[in-house]
Amino acid sequence: MKRIFSVMVVVLLACAFCAPASAAQKEWTFMVFLNADNNLDSFGVGDLEEMVKAGGSNENINVICLLDREHGPATLNYVTKDGAQVIGEPREVDMGDYKEYVKFVVDTAKAYPAKHYCSVIWNHGSGWKDAKGEIIKGISYDDESGNHITTNQLTVAFKDIEAALGKKLDVFCFDACLMQMIEVAYAMKDGCDYLVASEETEPGQGYPYFEIISGFKKDMTPEVFAKHVVKEYAASYNGGSAGNSSTTQSALKCSEINNLRDAINGYCKAIIAGNYGAECKAALNSAQKFYYRTNIDLGHFVSLTKNSIKDESFQTAANKLQAALNKTIVLNGLSGYNTKNATGLAIYFPASSYSFSAEYKDLAFAKDTMWEAMVKDYYKKTTAKQLVAEVSNGDLSGLMNYVATANEKNREVSADLIAKMNFRVFTEGGIDEATQTNVKNMLGELKNK
């Protein structure tokens, strides 16, 4: 790509950032932290080209892109209709370091002041999953450094940005996979007014930057701009510029997230108070899931449980949660068939207790809500009941499978199972001697896991 150097550029070697000596305030500054230092390199270059074709910066908007490529140095670009003007060459940047993201946003906002700021992190995103026993939930994976930004680091990053700028970001977008989860949104709720992201994986083309930038209107409010991104994304994959794919994209109003938290707690209390294991299991089996099957759509799950649990107090709690979700999710955009039941916000709910990550408790969302307690209560109510019934009927296969997969992640559920199985087999009686011996051996093995 041709490099055009502005005569107004002042080279700041200390921070490798260049900017006009003084810039007039515009309506918006749109800044993209484009981490293509991985196998998405070609898509990153393509998205920068889209920004140029869309017209880039004008009298109303600044478009700034920090692009770090897979086999090359990073460049800071002021995007115009004439090309991506390289206004800084910071060489190799660790895009997996949240401090680099903070520096990019703060330096850009100060060099290109605006009434409103929208920031995008462009990269791979990850749902909750295990990799050799470690949680790798996060964003902005940098293959050069092997580093990435964790969910808890996002909280720190946004506090640092607000402290430096004296205000929150108006809109923040994840141009990445699987990031529209309540666990992530809760970590970011105090750092931006609107959060835009996808519950599902994103195709390689990612955001339609041509449509987003070319469709920008001067007087867009933050909510209107956030909705604009969602609309253009969904349209692009519904027979638009990116073809046809099953996708999700939604915009959240962050000021509503604390109310949503309270409604989630009320819902969890109602679930725990009742004996709704069968209903929750059926809902979990049918709920909209995403690329990582431990991610389910919260709104769809609530709707399914509401349809099957008729208790009045539960219905009240479910209605409150649905109302809170409706206020939080200001727009949900879908394309394709496979995501038809996605309502705009995912949550972590593994189907099996042995998959539940112990590190989940370290998240701010887990600390401030009863979600983890509700999920583990569900495991207890369904696991022991089913396995005890099977053993009573002479079927040991389920218990054998449970023992084989049990680990440190579900010791609490295992302890509950051991107590109830011992009572049924060795206290209540009526179980043949061979079965008793097999159960005793399996429970002994389970105690050591």
C-alpha cells in the first residue's frame, strides 16, 4: 500500500506516534486496534483497504488504524480517501498487551479530539474453554509475543483510559469472535456507554468497514452509531457485501448492566429454590449454542425455562430478567439459520460438571452474581438423581462414565454424588452384592479425583 506522509506530521520517537500539531475537534474519532499479527493478516489488510474505499476521514470523523501485521512492523495510519497515511511506525508492537491498547486509544484521542469516541479491537476472540487446564478467555492474540488481553485486564484498561481522557468511550466494538458474553460485558460496563460484539464466531471478513464508515452521518448519537454497526454487519452477511453466513451482532447499553445483574440474581435464586433440574436440563439441551458449546444464549435459555416452569415466583423472576435483557440489548442483528435463536447476549453454562472451569470464580461477574452457584446447584440436582436411579435399576454405565471424566473441576458435585450413592446402595439396601462391590470401588476411585 502506498505510504503518504503529511507535511503536518510531527515525529515523536518516544512513543512512535505522529499527529498534527493541533487538530480541530470533530464529531467522532473512530480508532481501530487492528491486530493482524496472526493468521488473519490478509483480512486485516483488506479491512484497512475498505476503510480507504469508504472515504476514511472527513470534516466530521477521524479514522485511525494501528495495523500490526504477521511478518512486518506495525504502522499507525490516518485513513483518508487517498489512502492510509502512515503517521507512525512503532515497529513491533505487542498487541496482546493491554497497556499498548490503552496507549493507542489515549494518544489517538488526544491527537484527534472529538465529541465522541469509538474504539475497535480487531482480532481473534475466545469463548470460555480449557486448554491444558488453563482458561484462555480473552482478546487480541499476538502470535509474535504469545500474549493476549484477558477479560479482567479489559477492566483495568478501560479504567486507565477514562482516567486519562476524563470520560468513557462512547462506543466500543469487538471485531472478533465470541465476545458478546455477559462475563465480558460486566467487566467493561463502567468503561464505555455502548458495547457492540458477536455471540458467535465471525467470518474472516469481519466488520463491513466500507458500509460502516461510508454510512456514517454527522449527527449520530452513540446509540445510533452502535446500532449502525449492528445493522450494517447483519446486512453484509445476509446477501450483502460479505455474502451469506449465519452470524450474530448486538449492541448493549452498559448503564443497564447493573440492573441486569440484579435480575440474573433474582432468576438464580428462583431456580435454586425449586426442584427444576429436569426443566433446566431440557432447556439447556435446546438452548441456542455457539462455536464453543459452553456458551449459550441467555435470553433463549430464560425463555425455554419460563415456558416449562409454571411456579408463580419463578415466572416473576423470569419476567424481570427478560425485561432487563430487553433494556440492555438495544439492537440484535442476525443473519442465516444456525443463529436464529440468538437474542443478543451469551453466558457460560457447560452441559457437564467436569467441564466447568474453576477459574470462572475469579471473574467480576462470578463474584457479583449467583450464576455459578445456580449452575453448580443444577449439576447436583441432576447428576446424583440420574445416576442413583440408574444404579438402582442395575445400570452402572452412567456411573462408570462419570468417574472416568471426573476431575478437580467438579469435586463438589462428586462429593454430593458419593453421599447420595452411599445412602442408596449401602443404607437403604436392596442392591445385590456384586453391584455393591462395583459401586464401592468406583466411589473409592472418585474420592481421589
